[in-house]
Amino acid sequence: MRVAMKVAVVVLPLFALVLLLRACDTGSGDRWLDRARAVDPDAQLGISRPELVSIAPSEGLAVEAGEFALAFRDALVAQYGPLFGEISDQKMVVLIFSRDGMVQEFAGRDEVLDRKSMEDVLGYTDPMRNLIVLPPESDFVTLRHEMVHLQMKMALGLQSRFSPWLSEGLAQYFESFEPPEPVRIAPETRARWGRKLGADPIDVMRLLTMQDYRRFLQQDGQRNYFESLVLTAYLMESYPLERMVAYLEFERRGGGDRVAAFRAIFEDPAGTATRIGEYLRQ
């Protein structure tokens, strides 16, 4: 890790643990069904194939959600490959539970997960297992959102820690992706965003420098999510895709001055709030 002498002692056992976890978690649909039913007796197996396991409160929903997730992932990579990388050959798992609180209960049984914020989560992704877990009555917008999170982690690096605004901004932006049409925010939607912002411009510097996910969620979290979406949409629709690809690569490598990187790749953030206002009025 940080000390070279520890590599043989720490990294090799950790590598073996990762392989063991993957061996356990890429097994049959019946194995995943047993895990789901330990929390949700109503769980039904809809799909069990080498590329996918899908489980939900009804077999029909499990099939529909699983097929949708695969089709959305494939289209996302086909149309936005430079941004989202390649498709993993690891089995993808989609779990949808029948009652509120079961997502948290399922997460609470898993010693691998970081559960610091699980008490408030609606759904989550576990990239180590290529897994999406959702609450009851989740719509496919939520599934798209979590699919973007999962693909970012699977393709760009399991150890990558993206800025909250970037991770949540991209996930929200691609919620509206309806292949084969590329994402483009409609003028009426931009106008509505402008009315919602009102006289309070987006604090771009605050978003760029906020790296604590708990703080992002708990300190005016709804506003943070909304501003992240608007900033991401502005960047995606005002610059060539290669710029966002370059910024993602900067974050994937970790460290560095995010404000300086934003200035070098996009623009001086001091004027971004004004330019966002112009974008919303287009």
C-alpha cells in the first residue's frame, strides 16, 4: 500500500480475497435468490444467465428490469463509449426488493460494504459484484441512474473516487437517455431549471471542491444534486465529449487540483455560473 515493504503481505492476500468474493458472487441465480429471500420472502428469480441475474418481487418484473438494464448498459457504451469505457465480462446482478427498508437490511448483512450512509439510501450499486440493489416500485429512471454509477465504476476503475457533483451529475443527466437518441436537455426543461435557480447562481467553486459525499448529501443535499445536474448538462452540451472524457480521466487518476483541472479542460470556473445562465435561456 503506502509502504513498499507491505506489498507482499497486504496486496496478495487482498487480491486473493477479491477473487474469492467474485467466485462466491458470480454464482448461480439460485444462490443469489437464496440471499435475496433471506431478506425478502417474496423474491422471484426472473433471469439467470452467464451475463445476468435478475430478481424482483415478481418474475415478470425481474425479467423486465434485467433485460432493460442490459439493453441500457449496451446502448450507453455503444453511444458514449469514450465516456463510459467497455462492458465488463463479469455477471451483472439486479435485485429489487418488495418492501421499504429491505435495501438497508440486505446491505446490513454484507460486511464488505461501506454502510456509513446506508440508513438514508434509496438504492445502491456494489461494483465489486457488478450489483444494483433497488427498493420497491423503483422506476426505470432510477435503474438508469444506478446503471450509470455502476458502469463508471466497472469501466473506469473500482478504486476511483469521483467528485460527488460529477458522479451524481452524470447519473442524473443520463436518466433521460432514450437510445438511440443522444441525450439533449429540452429548452422547456432548461427554462424550468432557470426558474428553479432563481436569483441564486450555482456555486461552482463549492461543487468542485466538495469531496465529502456525506456532506454533499446532508448539507442541502437536494440543492447539491440539482446544481450538479445543471452543471453537468451545461458542460456536456457546451463542449465536445472529449472534454468530459479528459476530466473523468483526471479524476480517475486521483489527486490533483480539481479547480485547476476544470480551468484547463473546460473554462475558468469564476465565470461558469454566468455562462450556465445563458445556457438555460437558450
